[in-house]
Amino acid sequence: MFKHSLCTAAASLIVLGPVTIALAADEKKDEPSMHMTMEHCDDSMPKGVETAKTSADHEAIAQHYDAEAKQFDAQATRHEALAEHYAMGHGGGPKANTASLAQHCKNLVKNLKASAQEAREMAQLHRELGKALAK
């Protein structure tokens, strides 16, 4: 279930990421873009989980989830800023429904924060597994 939610969030970001990045491009030209890819949903993580036998194996998996959480947090922060921008009536052009755009970003923020929390929880669980193996 966890992998499914991360893959769903990643897929949403792949589809929506270029749109939001394009909309914010004029405001954040110097900021590097953070594109999530479907690599988070490939088969390498389940194989790593299935073959993890040492404390170091579980720490490596935990670090993977830590990195995912950071990516989700960064995307949430960007969408929070976009939501504020749209809520002020900016960025959509004369015919845009900026209230809908703001709500869309708020929904993404909620989902991205939840995904980040799930990733942090998975990291913690793998660290606990690693500690149990070290005993």
C-alpha cells in the first residue's frame, strides 16, 4: 500500500510538475527544478527490501526513504507558494480561475506532506529493523 501511494504521488507530480514549474518559471528562474520520476516505483526497491539481511542494508533503504521525504517536502513547499500566489489572483491570466488553481495546489500540498510523512515512517521502520539485526 505504501509503494502504491508513493507511486500515485510520483505519477501526479510527473503529470502536474511541468505545468506548475512552467507557471512558476518566471518567479523562480534561479531555482533548480525538482522533477520526480517513476524511478521511485521501479522494481529495485522491492528487491532491496526482499534481500535486506544486514543493518547496513536496512540503513541504505532508510536513506532512500529519507531522500524521498525530502523531495516530497520540497514539492509541498513549492506548491504552498503557488497556492498563495494564485490565492492573490496572480499567475493565471485574465480568464483563469485562480481560486481553483490555488485549491489544486493546496490539495497537492496535503497529499505531498502525507507522502513525506509515510516515507519518514518507512525510513524509521527500516532503521528499527537494522537495529534489531545488529543485536
